[in-house]
Amino acid sequence: MTPRSAHRRPAATRLRGARGLAGWLFILPALAFYTVFVLRPITLTFQYSLYDWNGIGPSTWVGLANYGKVFTDPDLFDSLVNAFQLIVFFSAIPVVLGLAIAATIRRIAASRLALVARTVLFLPQVIPLVAAGIAWSWLLASTGVVNQLLTLAGLSGVTRAWLGDFATALPAVGMIGAWVLLGLCTLLLLAGMSKIDPALYEAARLDGAGPWREFVSITVPSLRQEIAVCVTVTVIAALASFDIVYIATQGGPGNTTMVPGLQIFYLAFSEREVGTASALAMVLMLLVIACALPIQWFAKDGGK
Amino acid sequence: MARRVRSGRSGAALVIALGTLAAACAAPGGNSPQPQATATSPASAAPACGSAPITMSGYFETGFPLPKALTTEFTKQHPNVTWNVREDQFAVITQNAPRVLADNPPDLMRLPQVSELVKDDLLKNLDGYATAFGWDKWPASQLEQLRLGQGGRPRGEGSLYALGLNMSMTGLFYNKKLAAQIGMSEPPATLAELDQALDKAKQAGLTPIMQFNGGATGGLAFPLQNLMASYGPAAPINDWIFQKPGATIDTPANLQATQHLEKWIKAGYFQKDVNAVDYATMMSRFIDGQGLFMFNGDWESGNLDKQMAGNVGFTLMPPAEQGGKRAAMSAPLTFGIAANAKNADCAAFFLNWVATDKRAREIGVEIGGSRPMGPADAYMPDVAADKVTASTLAAGADIAKDDGAMDFIANATGAIYAKSWTPNLQKLVAGKQTPQGLLKTVQSDYAGQLEGN
């Protein structure tokens, strides 16, 4: 070891240390918030999930019994099943319909109609979910606009209180979610489409491809990342849904629209079973992660 | 190199994060200070609000003007007392009650079902005040629902933990114009007569009963409990609500009542969309003249007198047999004092004032629409005989005579209404639950909830 190198080394370490420290100082505020408002609640929720506790009095250690209850109590388990059914409405409809609408809007991109369509479709995203829920519960009431239109069309036989019928309540809630999320998906996909190289379309057209072929072979594959984002966001929205259901049906009729988010709320604040509520919350969190991660991997692998 | 530095530092960050989390390691609830409520209130001289300026904190229910009207009048009579009132929807109060009482104890609070609050020592024991003010000499039925045994069970006996601003009464409101249309000149005197009236209304193309049963509020519990009281005595229903040992809702009389309700549903006596109708929709439809009967309580008397002046009548649920005993859901508008309230004496003085002051009793009737609490011989304000308020007040006397006051089956436990009655009544409407299944399910949920507490 030469004197020179011996000199240089501590200097380099000092420099590195100082720079590292500065970096950590910069992220400290964010880290503090993340710790206090994300990590700490998660840890506390996990801790609560191991106890039988009413939120006020003394608690009893029950181990994993609350988790057992989540999977054996039919009320709790059914709410998880309902959440998965909502994925069809919250994810499948907005993404598929969003793709079709975005492709259409792109074709008429220059016209004023495209601007109007974009604005109208994105509007639900701007409206608070509670307001959307209230508006839709009026539209779907037995004397609401939906039934009035059906009656006008001569379909008075199918009119019903959509949110109060055992068979239609969950799909009706799902449609409200689809309406809210359609605009978000359309806009994301439209933005993605604008990045596709027009030369690709030109080449395809020279090869004799029609609009459908272009859509399937160029548009959809190029939008892999955007579709993944749409699916991730909407799947999470479906699994963690609360506001729309709370406003529109409160889980009724007869628990047909009960979702985990609402169930957790009822368990914790009305039944005062904080332990079971926390266990269901942990299960829901893991489910969301289990659903979102594969979508992310799928998108990344596809990108390479 | 940079990578190695990063990993070392993130280890440090993890330590910081875990350090923050370490505070959470004690068992929940164990380290939070427990309110000391076991001590009874002073029994010596009658407590009062004194003469020094004092600010009372209140937590009231949104949409009900009575408490505010009373506190305003109280301040007029006792200028040193000002009120700092927070208001919330009843559902929110129900969800917040334990935490608010523990963390930020109000002097006076509108209370939901009290059993669990008493169990957690969150409410002041009012026995001392009862002796000091002479509440224990009031008719016992007024305070029965507010008495609880050690640890919150059973209800109906034991120490006093709350008081009512008044005593509400429920039964059948009816639209007089529609009643005349089907030739109903007198309210039905027996269940069979009620059935006939409902059938006539149905034949005439009217909605016989306007009720709510949507969302998380199963309003068919109103007609159901009335039918239960028609078929059987009120006492066993109260025993169940009061969580007395061995009490069950699954009795032969209650089964008959539930079957009768199912008959009404199948005959189309309720609106077709009853499972989507909430309380507010029911009220606006009834006021709009869309239904003959409505099961509801006298907290709407003043409102109905205003909106359907002269066109609305009230009757108690008729008994199964002519001349049989009548019963009704009748409960105090429950208010309590937090165990750690700063101005408990003044709050107790206020509650006593509500029941005994002449002007306060007038406000209770005019604005609240219900019978004031208080001594049997206390001043009763006059109400014009043609008002529905007069009928609901008179019903109170009938119920007292027949000893037929019941608490609401929805109040048996904190969660029984939203978690058990409501979904099962909604299923009964949809034909997805049988009367027997309904009672069995509710009973098993009830047992489970008592065990869990």
C-alpha cells in the first residue's frame, strides 16, 4: 500500500459517506411519513389481528384464530367472493371498452368530437365517488331514469329496483364502478397510443392489413404496459372497493353486495371486533398484492 | 461501490423504521388508561350548574332539533351555561361512541345501545343523581331500559346509566283520505280487521303499507315486532332485548308473527321495491299520499302534523283478539354522561331540568312530539285534539296501562340490527329465507354476539 493510496482512501470514504448522508437526509421526510402512515398501521393491524379486542377494553391473545374465522365464517368469505366478481365489472369492462373507445377516438383525433368524447368519458373520474354513488342510486331506483327509459322502450317487464334486487344489486354496483373507471382507462390507453410509431401502421397497411388487423397486431401489443397499469389499478379498485358500495347499497340486500372493505368497517366499528376486522384487512392486503404482482411481472416480461 | 453503501444504509433505515414500530408491541388496549366509572355520583345535596361561567360539551344527533332547542332554552334560564355541541348522524355516533367517550368525554351525549358502553366503564353511573333528584320515584317503566346489571348484562334492572329526553312511542300512522277511500272510518281494533283493511287497500290499487327495508336498515323489523306483540306478551321480547339468561327470540308466538309478516309480503302489502327503500324515501312517499299505513314512531308526529295537516291518524298495533293487551316499541331518547365528563353535575342538573321544567316539557312535546319523562303527576302541555301528536301522546297512557312498553328488537346488541335482522328480513322479502330460518339465524347470531362480548 503506497502512501498515496493510503491518503486517497479515507478521503473517498468520507466523500461517499457525506454524499450518502445527504441523500438520506433528503428522503428522511418521505421515509418518516411512510413509516408513520403506512408501515406503522400495517404492523399495528397485523398485531391487532392476533388479538380478540373490542377497541377499548383489555385484549386477549388468540393467535391465528381470527384468520381461521375469515375463511370459515360464510359472511366474511362471501364478501371476498363478491370482490372477485366485481373485478369483471371494475376491470374487464373498462379495459376492453376503453381499448375500443381509445382506438376509435384516435382515428378521429383531429376532430372536435374527439375532444368532447375525451372530456365526457373522463368526467366520472373527476366526480367524487360518493357523489357518483348517490347519483347512480337515484338513476337505478324503481322510479329512476333507467327504469323510465326501459318503460319508454316498451321493456316495463324488466324494470325493478336494481339496487334492491338480489339478482341485480351486485352487477348494478359493478356498473357504477365500470362507469367511473372507464374514463381513466380510456385516457391512459389513448396516451399510450399516441406513442406508437405511425410508421408501423403505414407498413401494416402497405402489407394489406385492415383496421382490425392493425388493432390486434400493432395497437394492443404496443399498449402492453398501459393495459397492465389499467388492469392493476382497476383490480385494486375492485378488491378494495368501499365508497360506491357504502353509498349505493351498504352491502344489502341480504349481504349480496357485501365487500371486504365494507365488512372490515362494520366489523371494526359496529360489531367492535377489531381483531377479526384486522385479520380480514391483512388477508385483503395480501390478496391485492397477490393479484397485482403477477400483472406487473407480466407487463415487465412482455416489455423485454 | 455505491450499491454497497446503499444496502448498508437501507439496513440502518430499516432499524429506524422498526424502532418507530417497536412502540406498537404491547398488547392493544392494555396500556390505554381505563376510565374510572365504578364510583357512583355524589348523593349528597342536589348537584347544580353553579353560577360561574361554564361550557358544556355535547354530542348530539343531526336532524333532530329537540336537544338544541332544549339547550338553547336552558342557557336562557341559566345564562352562565353555554353549550359547545357537536352533531353527527346516528350511525356515526354509534360507530364513534366508545372512542369518543374514552378519549374526549362529552358532558352530555346522545347514546346508541348502551350495554357494551357500560361493560367498558365508559358511562357515568347515575344512581347518586337519581337519589338526589328523586328520579327513582318516577314511574319505573321510564327508567327500566336504562338500568343495567354489573358488566352491562342483563339490561332492565340494576344501576341507572342514562336518561331520556323524552319517551318515544311507535305504532301505525295512516293516511285519513286513503282510509276514507276504502271505507275505514275507525282504526282497526283487531289484527283481523287490520288484515281486512290491508286487503281492501290492495284491491283498491293502493300501497297498503309504506315501509323501508333497504341498505343496512331493515325497517320491516317495525311491523315484525308489532306482530310479535300482537301474537304474544311483551315481557319475553323485552327479556330477549335485555339479554336475560336463557331468553330466546325463536318462540312459537314469534314464529306465528313472522309467518304473518311473510303473508303480508306475499300478498303484496308492501311496495315491490321495499328492499331498495330507505327511511327518507319512505317518509317522502307517505307524506306524498302514496301509502295507507306506515309503521313508525312519534318522533315524526310534529313533522307529519305540519306536512299532512289533518290528514294523518295514529293507532297502536291492534291485538290479535278483541280487547287484548296492546304493546308498542317505546323507548327513551337516550342521553348519558361520559364516565370522565368534566361537568357531570351540570349535565345531570340539565337532564333533571328537561323532565321537570314547565317550559322544557312544552318544548319536549312541541318539538320532540313525544311524552316527556318525569314524575307521573308532572305538568302535561295541551295539544289540540285533532293533531296526530295528541294521538301519539294518548297512546303512551294506553301502553302504560297495559304495561306494554317494549324496547326495539334492533337494540338487543350493538350489531344485531345491521348484521342479522336487516339481511334476514331482506331475504324474507326476496323469498330467500323462511320465517323459521329467520328466527333461528337471528337467535344464533345473538348468541354468538353475546358470547363474543
